[in-house]
Amino acid sequence: MNKTLLIIKREYLSRVKKKTFILSTILTPLFFVALISGVTYISVQDVDQEKIAVVDQTGFFKGNLENTKALTFEFPNGVDTANYDDKGYSAILFTPKDSARNYQLFSKKQFGLIAASQIEDQINKAVENNLLKDKYNISSKAIDSIRKQAGEAKVENFYGERAEVKKGNSGLAYGVGYGAGFLIYITLFIYGTMVMRGVMEEKVSRIAEVMVSSVKPFQLMLGKIIGIGAVGITQFLIWIILIIGLFSAASAFLSPETMQQASEASQQMNGQNAMAAKAAAGFNLSETLSGVNWFLIIGCFLFYFLFGYLFYAALFAAVGSAVNEDPQDAQSLMLPITMPIIIAIMIMIKAVTSPASPMATWASMIPFFSPIVMMARIPFGVPGTVSYVELITSMLLLVGGFLLTTWISAKIYRTGILMYGKKASWKEMWKWAFRKA
């Protein structure tokens, strides 16, 4: 055991003392915060101004099409498809003469999704206003006034039972679940590949032969896996502290007008990402963050990161011990390991929108998928969306899976680390794993 601790210490200190580790640990959170802030600022400020000439063949659109920050509607005379560009218009819109809903928009360039969606919204709103005006004799100003008084409904979601009722935020849960799952997905590749390359380097340089003479192959493999895993946990803890601190500092400098503009920009978009962006832009940061069980989320994140890493790192170490100098051999052997990780991220994308679906529930139980999928479900509520039984079962199965993969990989590692000149395959490695000692 003392020898294993020495290997863990060596692997840990040799990596955290490197300049690349220090720089990446500090610069990565800064890069992500700057990237998110930059994208938000650009999405708010950099809006294409489209000037549209309207040929109104119905007679009721004039005064009913509302100008926005991105769109300006004008009703000039003598403008057609041949000269609208020369007269300074981005496009020309033709309305139908009859009750058909076929509108034609001509432009030199294809409009983006947001601009096209805004045009459709304005047309639908104008048609609705006209129908209300004709049927109930209500003026457009009165209709707009009613809409402003009605406002937009805001639903506060409370989940749980009786004394355990909690206030939820689907937008925040979506963001945290997606971010946590994607982060584990990335790190499984990064640190798993790091383990594999470390084993390959020691095997090729024959350092493994010297180390094996004083320690058992299993101790060497376990020490390397735990040491590199400790590096990952250290890096993540620093990232969590820095990211929370940076976002808290950034929110203090954002004006209410900027937040409102971000909310308006998100309303112009369609789909899941827009809903998440709208929710993220609209909530009170300090109030919402204080209502989240961060202790549970961070604790589960560290657990699934650690045991998910251990589960896959043992397999990566086995692959590293079986290959020699040719990196293509390692890539071909990595496919059965990386495919479950890729499938897990695909299930996770669905799980953040339907966290209680049967696919998400069962995938969060399977050790090959649970580190990524379960972390996408946990922010939506424990207990509630995820029951304590599901969470404990998932954790126990993951720990059991780690012990099983470590036992199998150790037997492969014991043979592969000292084998040279032979191209290994999964069939050959399977024989090593279940060969009687």
C-alpha cells in the first residue's frame, strides 16, 4: 500500500507542478467567462438592421406592422423587385390580395432565423389586430393596450410533497445539468487519454520494467489512475471557485438594461436553447442561486466525476498497456471505450429536456452512461425528478462497475505492460483478462 501511495504522490506532484497545469487551471475559467460574456454582448449589440419595403395589397398593414430594433417597415410608392435595393431597402414584402396566408419576401441575401421569425410574428399580430378590429370594433391602440396590461405569464414551479416543497427553476436546472454532464464528458476523454498516454510512454521507454521490478503491476496501474484523478479533482475545485466568483463579479457590472436586452434577444429565438437563454436572462441571480442545493449538486458532481473517471481510466490504462509505439493501434482499440461516452452525451442532450423520461432514467442507472446522464437529471430535483432510490442505485452500480473494470483491466495490464513487438486486439486482451493465473 505504501508503494501505491508513493506512485499516487509522484503522479500527482509531477503534474500539478507543471506550468501547463497552472496556466490551464487559471486561464480556462477566465476564457469561458470571457467567451460567454462576449457572446452575450455581441448578441445584444450586433443586430442586423433590416429595412423592408411593404407592398400592401390588403390595405390594413400600414400602421399595424411594428418596427423593432432589427426591423423597420416602410410603405413607399413606386418600389418593386427591380429597384428596392437601389432605393436602400434590404427586402420587399408583398402581401396577398385575398385571404390567403402566402406572403412573399424578396431580398438579395437570405434572412437569418431571428429576422424571418420577427417578420412572421409582426404579420400574424397585424392580421390578428385587423380581425379583432373588424369583428369587435376595437382599435389597434386599444388592442395593444390590453396586451400590455395582460403582460406575459410567469409560472413559478414548486415541486415535492407537503413539507418538502421546493421552488424550482427549469432554466437554471437545464444549464447546470447540461454544463455538468458536458464537463464530465470532456474530462473523461481528457484524463482517460492522459492515463493511456502515460502508460504507453512508460512502456515504450522501458521505465515500466524498472518499476514493475519493485511494485506489482496492479499497484502501478492503480497509483497512476488515482494520482491523475486527484489532479482532475484539484483542477475542478479550483475551476468551480473561480467560475462562481467570476460570474458573481460579472453580474454586479451588468446593468438592468443589458439584462433586459438579453431577455428580448432570447425571445426572438426558437427552440430549446432559446428557452434556456430566456430563463437564464430573466431570473434574479442571487435569489435563484441561493435556492439551489449546491451542496448536493457539487457533491454528486465530484462523486460521478471521480467514479466515472475511475471506471473509464482503468479501461484506458488497459489499452495503453496493450499497445506499443504505433498510435493508430491505440485509436483502433479506443473505439469500444469511447462509443459509450459519445452515446451518453447524446442521451444527456435529451435528458436535460425530459429528465424523467424512461430513457434518461434507465441510462442514469447504467455505469457506462450514468456519470453523464445522472448529472443532467440531478439539478431538476432530488427527491422529485430523481428519487433517493434511483440516486443510491446509480451510485452503487457505478462503484460496482468501477471494481469490475479495475479487476479486468488489472489482468490485462499485468500481461500487456511487459509485452513488446506484438500487435494486440480486443480478442487477445479478453484472453489475458480471463486467463487463469
